[in-house]
Amino acid sequence: MDRDDFIIMVYCLVCEQYPVVVGEEKIRQRGFAPALSDEEVITIEICGEYFGQYRDKDIYNYFRFHYRHFFPQLKERTVFVRQASNLWHLKSRIQQRLTVVSGQAADEVQIIDTLPLPVCVYTRSQRDHCFKPDADYGYCAAKDSHYYGFKLGLRISRLGMIIHSPLLPARPHDSQLLDDLLEGFEGVVPADKGFIDSFRQAQLAQKRHVELLTPARKNMKIQPPVALRLICRRWRKRVETVGSHLTERFHIAATRTHDLWHYQNRLIRKILAHTVCVFLNLQLGRPPLDLDGLVSTY
């Protein structure tokens, strides 16, 4: 499909889910209804993120210049940005509903991982006044580097849809964050070596019916069967692919805001955009994680 068809499809999807997640709730307590509907704002945000316009200013300018005929009420940037930020809870609900409607939330095998989220350059961390005391120093083993910020927890289905994505502290070891990552889940959980903890794994299996599968280190005496190692490795590659999407296409590590509230809003927007793309791929019978081929022209 081309970009026009993509925008229309996303808008129809948002319009379908919006009244369900809102229900009887009154979104605005007073004042006039906004000129641009909430469904239009959420559509612009999702499509803007997919098109690579990851900053509020860039998203507004792109749609103002190229798609004014689709959104004639898109006029003042500050009004658009304020309205988009205030819809964070609805975007989170829509994302969660899509995981349920697609059936992915019920997947009995869900893969976990964490993604480093620096909030500023490491050398400027001492001067940070926007995220203290929430942000902290962490270590990224994949890049062998230290950073200042948070971790994004990822729990995805076997097809690659993000089911749970908590914002986590950067300092604790991944194995200490299992309770947050596995909240409300029972089943099989493949993970990498960073989650190896025999005591916690035994507790999860006994008390929460969660079987945490991790690759064994070379010095471990008990090694899992070869077939199990291979299938777990294939599943873990999918969570790495999702992490690459969030980093490279949605620029999740380059999110720049001046407070935690706006920061979380933008994270939710990026998670929703990824979920919508995977959802549309499933509906169209396409490979779920083939985001590049979803829109044919650029």
C-alpha cells in the first residue's frame, strides 16, 4: 500500500478501537471540543512515527505540509502537541486492546528483554535536573558502555507483538527486574543470559507457574537439550528484532523531553506505532515484523 492508504487504514483502526477503550468515560470535563478529533491526533502520531518523524515538531510539519487535505483542522502546533500529550492514557489502552484483539496477549510463550534508554549524553548526567531522582546510571552489555537513563522492559509474543513494556530503573541487573517484566503472565519465557538466576527461576516455576528458559553458561554442568536451545535462540532473535525496530525506525533512544511525564508519553506513542504496524501485518497476512514492506513507496 502507499502512504495515503496506510494513513486511512490506521485512522479506521483507531476509530474502531477508540470508542471501546473510552467507554462511558468523559475525556474532557469542561471547555469546547477540540477542532482536531482525538482519533485524528492519534492517527497523525502513529503514522508520523512510522514515517520517521519522531519529534513533535517534525510530525506536525510533515502532516501540515503534505496532508493538510486529510487533516484540514491541523492548524496550531502547540494545540496539537498539548492534545497529543493529554491522550497518553488512551494510547496505552488502545495498544493493550490490540494485543488482546489480535490474540497475541494470550500467547503461552512470551520472550523478554531490556533496552537501554539514555536520557542525555553521559558526560552531562551530573547536570541533569529533568529526570532526577528517577533516572540512574546503567550498563549496556551489548555495547559495552555505560549510560544515564532508564531501561525499557520488553515482553513480546512469538510473532513479535509487544505485550508489556514497563519503564524500569537502569541500575539493577536484569534478573532483578523479572517481577516487573512478568507481571500478570503464566507460561514459558525464553530470555538471554542476563536473566540467569537459579533461585528466582525456581521461585517463578513454583509460585507463579512461569518457566524461564535461559541459555546455559559454558561453566554450567547441566546443559539444556540441543533442540530446546535452538528454538529458544530463534525466539530470542525476535525480541532483538523488535528492539532494533524501536531503536532504528522509531528512535526510542533519542527521545528528548524535559520531564518524565512527556517522556513516558512519547514512549507509549512509539510502542503503539509498532503494535499497530504488527497488527496490520497480521491482518493483511504479511510477515508480522516486516515493517519496511508495509508501505510500498517512500
